[in-house]
Amino acid sequence: EAGVVQSPRYKIIEKKQPVAFWCNPISGHNTLYWYLQNLGQGPELLIRYENEEAVDDSQLPKDRFSAERLKGVDSTLKIQPAELGDSAVYLCASSMGVGELFFGEGSRLTVL
Amino acid sequence: SQQGEEDPQALSIQEGENATMNCSYKTSINNLQWYRQNSGRGLVHLILIRSNEREKHSGRLRVTLDTSKKSSSLLITASRAADTASYFCATETGANNLFFGTGTRLTVIP
């Protein structure tokens, strides 16, 4: 069975440019998470979806970040415009609701 | 903001020795989980301990939980070079959200 798939794995952009990350969760997992991980730190929750509904987006910087999960399956996280401080790894995870999270390999963003 | 904090931040041991990592957290929890992350990779779930459990084992892993002290420990016995990774505790506080600690970077020297 395929795990959580994220793309791209690496992205380098100049500041003020837009960027988008895509995540396909494990089939049947109704809960999807986007986390931000800075170097040497633990993941920090950005947004959590239950099916297509964003049930917790309190930590998502809404002035420049947006996310969607239109059909309750795959999801896209967008940053527009990107700033230097956005350089980090963006992790997607999915679960059956309560308990273990399954993570993708992450998308590493470098903003120059 | 991060719920948990691991101690030590970094740990270096010889192969065959035991490694102990500690996690402290701030609020009441439903469960506490430990994850492992190899460099440049995603996180992998290791073990989950519920708030009404005090100890749990899985292979070479032993996890304890003390809810009165709001702390947990992860013991890896007979460590191997392949155990080299960062280890994170994560707490679930009741809203199905998982909050991660700052991590312990373990290096096992062959």
C-alpha cells in the first residue's frame, strides 16, 4: 500500500514568488495534517482537515498561506508571496482520526 | 507553539548501550506518542501510550508515562548504529491534534 505522497521534494524560489505543495494521503484516511518543520525543531501544526473541512487552521498564517482539500482526498498548501523566513520543510500527514499519524517525506522549501 | 520538550537535546552513545530520552509536557493529554525521524525524511511512528497506561513495550523500546509529573521517557535497549535519528514525543490533547516536542538527536557510534 502506498504511503503519504508529497511533491515536490525540493523547491527553491526567490522571495515574493508563489509556491505550492501537494499531498496525497493514504487511501481511506479522512484526517489530513500540514506541519511546518524548521531546522532542528519539531513539527508545528499549520492546519488539520477532517475530510474536506478545515477543523483547525488557527496556526496558519492566513495573510500569505492558504490550503485546500476540495474532494476530501488530496490537498494543496500554497504560500503567496513567499518570504525568507518561510524556508523550512513542509510535512503532510494523514490518519484514521485518533492515534498514529503517517507522514510523507516532506517538501523542503528554500527561499532566496 | 510546541507542547513538549525533550531532554537531552542531543545524545551520543556506543553501539550496544541503552539510550534514554525524556519528554515533559504542559497540559492534560489523551495519549503520548513517540516518533523517529531520519535525516531528511518524514517522521515514523514508534509507539503510543494512553493516559491511563504507565508503561508500554515494543521490541527494544520501552516507554513510561507519569501523568502526575507530566513526563514520559523512551528507552532504547541494545542500541544499533541504525537507531541514529531524531526522536520526538507528541501529545494528543483531545482535539485530535498532535503537538510535537523539540526532539532529541541520538547518535549511536559503531
